[in-house]
Amino acid sequence: MNLLSLHQSSFKLGRLAVASALLCAGLAQAQSGPGVTLYGLVDAGITSVSGLTGGTVTQLASGIMEGSRWGLKGNEDLGDGYKAIFTLESRVEADTGTSSNRPISGTQLSDRFSQAALLGLPGALQPAVTAVDGLLGAQFGVNLNNAQFDRQAWVGLVTPFGAVLAGRQYTPAFETNASFDIMETQSGLAAGQIVAFPAVLEIRRSNALSYRIVKGGISGSLMYATGETTPASMRGFNAKYDAGNFAVGFGYNESNNELGQTALKTSVLGASMTMGTGKFTGMLIKISDDHPNGFSAITPALTGTLGAATAALVESKFVEAFKQDGTLLHLGYRRVMGPHTVSVAYNTYDDNRPNDADVSSYGVAYTYALSKRTDLNAVLVQYDNKNLAQVAPGGNGYIGGVTSTAGTDSTGVAFGIRHRF
């Protein structure tokens, strides 16, 4: 039973350079020279996260700043301003050599999704809640179906009038988010890390068709994606104006669930300003979801043991718990001083649902460039969980998961090395 198929590909955020490369100008430039290019990135290090069940967990992890990956990209010049292009990009876990991972906290879910009383159900139905949680927890992770090219897989045509791409791609709202997050979605300090489950922003979409265009400092894209076997579709757009030292952009995603109902809607508004060696960013993300994807499978799964009426009641409570209505605010500053890069950020999510699961993060990230392709990184981030919030820091390539109990804060410390090829 696939209860959260819409969210599975939306847990981890990719990097600004990757998202930006999908714009028309970036497409033409990134695919330099005819033929096929092998490229990739390996990022690994030590993390220590507090507030988890069992205390502080220290471990080796892949994807501290960016998710480790390898890929193939290529192009063919067709003449008269036309060019065929493609990208195939695969995740790889540098710590295990596999292509998927689970959160630091394993399959544990937040109390508001796993305790009958917090769901508004009688205590006698706790076994049914636990059974549903087992299914949800089993899907809590990154690329758990071990897709070969889960990061990107598309082919496209660049024309004098824009580019058309078909396949698995980054979504328009995510690209806007990546542009105006001072961390460029890197590390546990990135804005999207505090709202990874349930996901407030779809990062990539399969079965997607997009049109992208760049004219001077103005760029934009349109996307439509269908469901593989259900009506779970998505549409979105973005637009950006970049004047060099100042940029502003807007992105929007809207999806349907497996029943065809309007589900997750995400609006992203961002701006940035560069002053000398420093850069300021600000971003506001509005999220709503009245019909979460995938939960219609609960009633059929529980009817045999609980009866149709009680099974439907359990389903309705899970649907209510996973609805979303909130606002995410991001403020950031970055300064580059030779080989040294220092970034600070503050992120806060205001949850307007009855759970009132507000969470904030703040901290600092430092990068020392050993060369153009290799750097050392250190990140210190604090997560403040209010009321029923229960988020633990992760990295760009993995989910932190949840703290031991609702309202428990968490601190994340990470040291790593990143090499690009």
C-alpha cells in the first residue's frame, strides 16, 4: 500500500547549481561541447544530532552539504539554434555504496501521527494507528524504491524560442526555493529541512513536460506532470528577474491526489541582494493541502479487522492530521572571503493547523575551499520545536527525522568533505 507516493520524491532538496542548470541558458552552457560527459559529486562526513530517542546520535553520513551523485549529460548541435540535450543523474550513498537511506531516527513518526489520542481517536484504536504508522514509517526515507536515476532523467530540445524537456525534473516552485535559500538547499541549515515530513514542496516530478525560457535577465518555466497510474498530477510555473546584484522571483506548484482532488499547493516568493562580497536573501513560502495524497488506501486495508465504518473513521483522522496550512519564512546572509565562505540563516515555520507544530532553525555554516573542486565544511544548527513539532536536523542528502517527543529541541553538528568531478 502506497500511502505517501506523492511525498516520497519530495523529502530532500537538491542544490541551486543543479536547479539553475535546468533553465534554458544553463542547459545550453552546462552541456558544453558535443557528446556525453560523466560528472558527479561525493560528499561525506561526521554528524552528531541531539534530542533523539536514546539521546545523541553520532555517525558517518553521506550528503552533508549536497547529496552524493553521479550522472551523464550530453548534447547534439542540430544547427540553426537547435540543440538536443539529455541528463541522467543517480543518487549514491558514500557511506554505504547504496542508492537509498532512512532518517537518523529510523521509521519513527512524530507523536501527532502515531498516538491515537493526538489523532482524536479512542485509545482502543491504538493498534490500528500503529499498523498505519508501520506503513507510513516504512516509506519515510530517500529513494526507498532504489530508482536508478531518481535525481534526474530527462531529454529535451533547445530552440531559439525556449527549451522543451520531458522526463523526471525539478519542479518550478523548488527552483525558486533553491534560488533564494542562502544555503542553496545545502546542509541542515537550509529552509526546507524543517518541513520535510509531510513535505511542503515537491522537489522533483516524474512524467513531467516543461517549457523553459531565458531572455536577458528574465527567465521562466511552465510544467505539467501526470501520475504514473492515478490522477495524481501536478502543474506549476515560475518567473525570475535577475539584475546581477538584485533578483526577485516567484514559483508555484499545485498537485492533485490519487482521487483527482486538489492537494498540495505551494507558493514561493523570494528576493536577493548582493553587496560586495556579501549576499542577503529573503523568502516566503505559503503552503496548503486540504486533500493529502495516498490516504484512500487506509479504509480498504483496515476494513477486514475494524469494519468499514471504524476503518473510515481512522482514515479521516489521518487525513486531517496530514492536512497542511502554514507559512515558511527564510532570512539569510553569506559572505565569501577568498577560500572562506560563511553563511548564517534563520528559518521559521508557522503552522496554522490545530496541531500548531511551529518549528524554527538557525545556525552557521562554514566552507573552506581546498581547490575549485574540493572543500571542507562545518555546520552548526539548532532546531526549536514548539507544541507538537518534532523535527531533527538532517543534511542535504538525508532526513534527520524526528526527536524523541513532541516539543523536544535538537542540535546538529556536522563536519564533512565534498569533492566534485
